[in-house]
Amino acid sequence: MNYEQLAQDVLKGYEITDEEALALLETPDEQLLKLLDGAYTIRHAYYGNRVKLNMIINTKSGLCPENCGYCAQSIVSKAPVEKYAMMKSDEIVEGAKRAAASNAGTYCIVASGRGPREQELDIVIDSVKRIKEEHENMTVCACLGLLQPEQAKRLKEAGVDRYNHNINTSATHHENITTSHNYDDRVRTVNYAKEAGISPCSGVIVGMGETKKDVVNMGRSLRNLDADSIPVNFLHAIDGTPLEGLDELNPRYNLKVLAMFRYMNPTKEIRVSGGREVNLRSLQPLSLYAANSIFVGDYLTTDGQENSSDFAMLEDLGFEIDREPFEKNE
């Protein structure tokens, strides 16, 4: 395959086929750098060498009635994670200050559970209003589970810029990961956010026993959803969860996944997300030739690497931190 020619075609508006996407995932290791070079051609055309930084705050931990097999906070998990009810607004606003101090342009307010209770939604809305007063240019993302249309409208009115609800896997593999809600429930929430005027963020978790065709289907689904931001997580199997011990990824394949997502969703923010450190390991820097966004700090129940290591990585690559507010690429 001529990766550079395919990249040039994509920049001219060509939409890669599922067969081409599968071929990208099956790139021989000896051609990996050529694949990444093509992905970087696309990435650079839309984002230059800029990298967006995101920071998470876990405002409600554990206590979730859903049975997602990957999640340490689910009702079926035996993982020893901290459990606490919804934080107060003061704590959430303080987290935004830490995000700003870490050069994170996007602050992600995350809460476990099937969906937000009204009292929890009120706390998030109050927090967002206060954050916007103190950090006018900060992109605020909420991730509160399944939404109803009226809840999405209230979040928009409060100043929420983006709503994250991952599809996580393909429609056909979904029931192998969770049965307490279905794939269409997730898609519906993303669409409710879009209808309310909130930028949709939806991504995946790779390494949960899916096939390469499933991964292609994930990329295609997110293109069809027109998700503005696509977090690509790599399974960090946690002891005590149904997926504990699952370890089918390697850094080279993970880079191919990121490249495929860039070819298929050329204009979108592609974010290297959970599991980055343990699954990409020494090849982490190469991921940013396809992706243009990362998390800094810790994740929901697992540790990230020190911010200083991320800043050093960006400096060594010659990349710069993108602090500009979110703007939709067309």
C-alpha cells in the first residue's frame, strides 16, 4: 500500500473504505514508519505540531450499577477502588485550577453511574458556571453517563462545551462487554448532546477481545456520528474486573490503530487516552504522529505518568502545547 498517496487522497476529500482501513491495521511491522508518516501528513495538515492537553477529575467514584467488564467502578468489579459520592462544587472548581496549572486546555468532569441524578446535575451545572467565570478559555467536558435531552440542554446553558460518552466497542461486540445497557443507548446520548449544541466526544477501548474488523467498525461508527473528539483507550486490565488478565495488545499494533483512526477521521481530535503508558510504553512519542491530544495526570482509577515526563516528551518531539479553545475542523 502507498500510505503517502492514500494520505494525499484523504486530504483531497477521499473517504477510505473499510477494506483499506483493515489493511492499515494489518500493516507489516517493517512498514510501520511509512504508515505513521502518512498519518502525520494528515495530522499536520489540520493540527500542525500542536498537542491538546486534557485533565480528568473523578467527581464520583464507584457506586455504579452497570456491569461493564473493563471498569473497576462497576457493580461486578471486585477491584479495591475508592468509593465516594458526588463531590461538592468547591472541589470540582479547585480541580479546574489544577488543570489550568498543568497547561490542560480541556477539563473533564467525570462521574460514575448510569446517568446523573438531578442533584448531581445541579452540582455539575453550578461548578461549570463558576469555572467559566474563572477560566473563560478553558474547554469544559462533562462525562456523566446516559443523558436525557433536557439534561443535555441544561448542561449547554451552563457552559459545557463538550460531552463525552464513548461507544467503547463495536455494535456487534458490545454485549460481550456489558449487558446493563445497549449500544444504541450510547449512540442516543451522543446525539442528544449534539442536538443540544454540545460538541460530541466519543471514543473506544481497544484490546477487549474484539477483532480487527470490530476496530474498523468503531472508526466508521465514530465518523458517522461526527464525533469532534475521539479518545482512543487501550485496555489496562484491572485485577478484580471481568477482563482481568486480558493482554492481547502490543505497542506496534496500537500505533496502527491510531493511524487508522487518523486516516478514517482526518479532521478530528484523536486523543491517546487510558492505557497509554502501559500499552505504548517506550513508543509513546510515536503515537503523536497520528494523534494530536493526550491526557495529563491520572485517569479515573489508574495512575498516569508524571506531567514532567509528558512535557519532556513534547519538547523532545518539537511539538507545542495547544492552549486555544476548541474549534471545530471541517
